[in-house]
Amino acid sequence: MTETTPNDPQHAFPDNRRLSIIWLSLIAILIGVVTGLGAIALRYLISIVHNLAFLGTFSLDYDANLPTPPAPYGPLVIFAPVVGGLVVVWLVRSFAPEAKGHGVPEVMDAIYYRGGKIRPQVVLVKSLASALSIGSGASVGREGPIIQIGSGIGSVLGQLFRLRTWQVITMVAAGAGAGIAATFNTPLGAVLFAVELMLPEFSARTLIPVVLATGTATYVGRLAFGLAPAFLVASHDRPELFVPLSAEMLPLYVIFGIVTGVAATGFVRGLYKVEDLFDGWKVNPYLKNFAGMLSLGILMYVLLVTTGNYHTASVGYDTIEAILTGQLTAPAFLFLLFLLKMLATSVSLGSGASGGIFSPSLFLGAALGGAFGGFLDLLFPHLGFHSVTFALIGMACIVGASTGGALTSIMMLFEMTGDYSITLAAIVAVVVAMGVRKRLSADDIYTMKLTRRGHRIPRESRSHMFAIRMIKEMMEPAVAVIEKADLGQRGEVDTELGRERQYAVVTEGRNVVGIVRVHPEDPTRRHGPIISPVGYVQESSFLQMAMTNMADRGHAALLVLPDKTVPRPENVIGVLTRDSIATAVLRDYRS
């Protein structure tokens, strides 16, 4: 363990509050409870707005998986998205600009560029704005809002308890995972979402709070919405050759992965192209929103008149359910729905709606996969291909490729549908889809927004070997103990010291003042000023622990002691400086 001198400046930094994992776990459970309640409240807010906008009634009873009956207003239902959209623009512009759009990029930006800090008002404004957008018919999802809401709750609680920066960031990720878990009833997928897309660090100290928050939020959500998976899937026969027991079927999954990878790239780029069109339209924001939402209203009404369903409106779960239960199987119509939903989502977000892209991605994957499977069934009816099978795989492919969460999409596919039989095929297709998307577009739908802002988000996770190196392997020798008064007022800059570094411990009476670099042959000749403050560390400690100690207490260097030795200047055998740590890091990157 690391030790420090009694007079260390422990309060030199504002984020040095040290809480045990037990306290962090309790805070994570609190985040899970509050976020779970927030997910319930958001669902009810959406229900109220939807029922008022489409049915003319005030009611909390709304099942998004069931088709909405025709509105009693007739063609006037076209203006439902318009009215909701104008209120959303006012809310966002007046109180929280961060609440615009799908929200997840703002959470990532807070994690990587703002120390996990999210303003409290974002939680309330995002709830109201998203409920209005989704409930009134904008083509967006509710997972983006609840991620931003849960993250905001985690950030607010983290700041309230005066947690350190990494702890606040962990609570933000825990809130994001909790939001996903409570919304979709997918605790495992939610944990993977936080790990793949949110956490800069993956370790026990970050994973435990995330797991506790997501588990708690799942339990709270189930109390309100039950144990059923998000979607029901029709029972359908799958030919034995579909289960990848033979290599002959692998090309089919690869082909479908390529198709969905290209589609995901089109979704990512198309969304931001449409946003650019709206941003480049130099008119009043309310007028832009009016135009965008009016086009959405017209589209959903035309679909209602021609097909009996609004289809592109809101989250689109009723259409996804129809595809997964085999009610919609015509390949041409499903491909048309794929194109229309992509356009509707892009216009919704481009014109100022507040909502997520996860649900639209599920819709796009189900429609494209259903069309692909239906087309195969028409070509090869004797092989028994079914649109439902490829619709399931397509959902995982579009979500995984467009968001960058490959493992998340595969696990959530299983949890949302309860169908495990196509997991192997989904793994192959998702990996190919993600590879194609990364080849065509380095950024996913979340990071592209930040990249365009100049805020790049790392997508690679790497274990660095320098963190597990022992201090005795890296320390530089301490060769003397010198009284500060013997050094004089100014440090002599000796250009003949060469590359070899060795140090002397500088004392003032019985107190350690710091260290100073000295000449290899004459310790009285020093190079540069005194380096301080310093602490103690044992030679068998790992570098990770030493780095944490230095960051927490603001140490410029650590004095290395043999194990089980009293921390005294005469017992110091070496010195660990920030320069030596930097050298170890660079060596690890070269290896």
C-alpha cells in the first residue's frame, strides 16, 4: 500500500473525496431507483401526450406495441407533430439546449470533456421535450431520453455527494445503463451498453456500480411494466441449415451483414446530411420545425389512409411487433417502410425533435431484415426461409453497426425477444455489418456529432501493461539525504549530468521537503530546483496504485522504501518521478 507524509496537502484538489466501494454501491442503487422511477414517469408522460394528440382523451393507458386507432380529428391529426414540435423548440431553446436531439452524444461529451457534469435542468427539460416529441408523433425513440435522464441523475447525485471525477463519470455511466435497463427490461444488455459505449475505464470499481444500478432499475421497471420481453416473436420453423452448423450458410450471413452495414452507414450519414440541410436553412427555428413536423404529419396520415397504420409515427413498436409476429411479410412494402422510417427519423431530429435513435434503428433493422428474408423466401421457397428470422438479425445488425455497440445489440436482441436460437447467425452478421460501417464511416451515429464538434471520442479499449509494473522496476536511485540549507537558494543547472538520473532526498530538520536531481559522482552538485511535494511508496507496489496516489494528493514524486520499512529519509532507496512514469507509458505504447 502507498503511504504519505503527515503534512501532505490532501485538500489541494476539489475532487479528492474518498468513498469506499460500499458507499459507491449504495449511491448506484439510489441512481437505479430514481432512474427506474424516471423511466416509469417518462412512459406515463408519453402516454398522456399520445392519447391527447391522437385520441382526444386524457389517459395513462397506452401500449406502444399495439397500433393506434385512427384519430377522431381526421386529417387534422397531421398537426399533432407540429404542435408538439413547437413546444419542444421553445423548451429546448429557453432552458436546456443539450436536450435537443438524441441525447447520447451529449452524455459522451460530458463524460470525456466535462468531467461527467450534466446540468440538473437537463433531466426535467429532456423528460418533457421527449415526451412531447414521441407522444405527438415525431419519429424518435424513448431510450435516448432516458439515457440522458439517467445520466443526468447520476451526475447530479455524484456532484451532490462530492465524488471524485472518475466516480462521477461512473455514476453517469451507471445512470445511462439504468435507463436502458428500465426502458427495455434488458439488464445484461444495459451493462454492456455502459461498458461498450460509456465507460472510459472497465474495472471492478466501475463495473460494480453499473451492475447494481442497472439491476435495481430493471427491478423497478418490472414492478410497473411486468416481466414480459419488449417484443413478442411469432413461432416459426427455421430450417436446420439456417443454424450455422455447416460452412455453407456462412456466406448468407456475411451477405446480410454487408447489406445491413451499408444500410447503417446510410442511416448515419443521412441523418447528419438532413441535419445540415436544416441547420443551413437560415430561417426562424420555429419555422424550420413547423416545416419538418408538418411533413411528418402528412407522411403518417398518408400511411394511415393507405395501410390503416401510422407506421412512421413515434417509436414504431407496433410495426416492429407486426413484422416479428409475421403480420407484415411483403418484401417490397417492408423495404418501403425502411426508407420512409429512415427519412422520418432524419427529418424529426434535423428539425429539432428530442428523442433517441435506438428505437428507429430497431425499426430499420426489422423492416430491412424482414424484406431480405421475404425476398429469399420468394426465390427459394423450398428452403423455408422466413422474414421473421432475418428481421431479428437485422435489428441487431442495424443497432450494432450504427451505434458501435456490437455486443450490446446481440445481447439486447436476446433479452428483448427471448429468442436465443438465431444468436450465432446474429453474431456473424453483426460483426460483418459493423466492419462494413467502420470501413465506410469511421464514426458511428453517436460519435459523429462530437467529431464534427471537434470532440473526438476513443472507441478502442486497451489494457496497458505499465499499470502492473512494480515500482522497483522503474524507480531511479536515491543516493543521499541533503539538508535544504546546504543547497543554497538557487539550483545549479549542470549540463554534464548526462542521461543517468539519480536523486537526493532534501530535508529541513525532521521534515522531508522534496527531492533534487544530483550529479552521479558528487551529490552536492544539483540540477534544477527542488521537486515537491512528495510521498512514500513501497517498492513492491504496482504503478497503478502509485499513480492513483500521486493524482489524489498532488504529489510530484514518490520516495521508494523497501517493504515493511519505516518511512524515514535515510530508508529511501529510490525515487519515482512523473518523468519516469511517462517513460514507462511510452515504452508500453511502443511494445
